[in-house]
Amino acid sequence: MMHYGFQSNICNPNSGHEKGSVENKVGYHRRNMLVPIPEFMDLRGYNKELLLKCDQDMNRMHYKGYGMIKDLIQAVGNEYLQ
């Protein structure tokens, strides 16, 4: 944690109510990035395409209206750099 500059938020095993926001994010990305099931010939090329989609997805408002997702991520990154 110290090397990469993040803080952990420990959850108890078998306590799904503590992990809802992470599970919701996984579901969001599955529904919005992987439906319909993608077909590709080159995994490396598809990963680049998927990364571009994720980058574009950051240009929307946070679902609770806290601001643009990219701005929120930048603010959190700046906190850890100080």
C-alpha cells in the first residue's frame, strides 16, 4: 500500500452489504462494455479498444452528482501525491 500510494478498506468475508459499490461497478462495466459479448481476433487490439471505451466513460457525471468522474479520479490522485 505504501509503495503504490493507496489505502485499503477491509471488508469481512461473506458480507456482501459491505462491498456493494464495487460489485455495482463490476456490473456496470459488464453491462456497458461487454454486452453483447465481444468478438475479436486480437486480444491486444481488443484491450486497447476497451481501454479507450473506459477512458471515454470517465467523461460523464458521477451517479450521485459529485462531478465528472475524471475530475474525481484526478482529485483522489492528487491527494496521494501530497
